[in-house]
Amino acid sequence: MRFRSGNGECDGWIFRPAASDDRALLPIVVLAHGLAGFKSLRLDTYAERFAQRGYLALAFDYRHFGASTGEPRELVDLARQLEDWRSAVAFARTIDGADPEKVILWGTSFSGGHVMVTAADDDRVAAVIAQCPFSDGLAAARSMPRRTALRLMRVAVKDQVAAMLGRPPVRMAIVGAPGEVAVMTSPDSLVGFRAIYDAVGLPFEIPRIPARFMFQVPGYRPGRRAVDVKSPLLTSLCERDEVTPAKKTEELARRAPRGEIKRYDVGHFDIYFGDMFEAVVADQIEFIERHVPIGTSAGR
């Protein structure tokens, strides 16, 4: 199914519990992936776990990614992705059987920052889960090797000029080995990104996005909005995260009025697999069952 967002449409999957009381409206979890990710990359695995516990779930692709509309492909644009989040939440509130007052946001990595911004601007959001979230673009930029950052910015300038002239995008790699020109070059980035593709049986090819994205990174500091999130906020923190600096993320997450932090002694990509995935998703389920329990809604 698809829903409108801005000048295009986002593609989504709806997950429903195997059995539910038709008289009851159910809480619904809205999920989107991280940088250059799409719902087929294990997002459905999380959504299925929530549905098994009796929740509705909506997993969607941003415009320009996956099965959603949008040209050029793989364009990462902050304003558009935040608009997609608002559109997804609005759509979720209209889904048959969903309780419009019990919408839960779930984001990972880059979208972990998006859910903080979305919830800060929407007092009706019932709860938020930010998994290994991108919280501070300036901190992330400063953690990048200076030579790599300068090389990326040169590519970004070329892409910006190409966009102004109506030419095809100049692209840069999302992941690479340390020292390569790519957005993520920590020792675990390339192997971690590949492992997600391998886990779902998709052929791996390094995603390459229009390089103009780099101009948006330093100024995007979504973790600062944690203080404005009125709903319960769970931050699933990877303590050995070299992609989204964990120290800065924890500092910002602590400012949330109703914030909770769960720490895991792993890197950024370890959280998606095996025993660690099981532990993390169990903690997330416990969080939403405690704060947004399933029950009969008034008027239905």
C-alpha cells in the first residue's frame, strides 16, 4: 500500500496481529530505516515482533528509496524525510483498527534522530523508540577523519553544481573501508552493512547517494529535541558505536523529560542480529507494553 507525502508517495507494509478483539482499537508502531536503508532490510523483522505481541505496525520507505516514488533515486533530504514521517504518522492514525491516540514511533540510526524531531513536534505521539540514533551531526562530522571529510565535501560541491545545472547526481558511497571516501568508514561499517543484506538474502552493492547530502549533516542535531519530547522515549544505545557517537547521544537523551536509556556493549551494526537483536527487541517490547498497553479504546 502507499500513502501520499509531499509531491509523491511512500510505500508501506502493514503488520497485524494474528488475532485481536474487533471491538478494540490497537496501538500502532510506525517504523522507518536509517541512512540509505529501506524496509526490506530487516525492518519487517522488528514490525513482526511487535505484531506478535498484539500491536499494529506500519513500516515504510522514504521517498526516493525502496518501492516509494521520487527522483533522483537514493536522494537523502532531511526536510523530505521529516515530511515523510509526518505523513506516515497521519496515515497510521487512519488505518482500520488503529488507535489514533496510541501511535508509537520507532527509528534506527539516522531515523532514530527523525523520531525525536517528529515526536517533539507532535504532542499526540504516545511513545518513542530511538535505536542507536543519529543525534548530533556536528559531533558526527568532527569524529570523521579530516581528510575524508574534505574529500566528501569536494564531491558534495560537484553534486550541488550538477543539481543546479539539471545534470545527473554526483554520488558518494554510504559505506567504505577506513580511509576510503564514504559517509561511514568505521572498521565495522562495511562488514556491518553487508551483513544486513546477507541476512535478508539480497545481493550487496554499496549504496551511493547524491553527495549534496553532506551539506545537511553538520547542522542536523536532532538529539537536541529530546528535551521537547513529552512522551516516553527509549534510547537503545550501542556503547561501542563509532558511527553515531554514543557519548553525545547519551548526553542528549538524558535531557528527555520521560527518557529511558538501555545500554548494550556492542557496535552500531551488531544490534540487528542474533542474541543482541533478541535482547534489544525484548527490551523495546517491554517498554511499549508498559507505557502503551493494549486495551479497549473508548467509542469502539
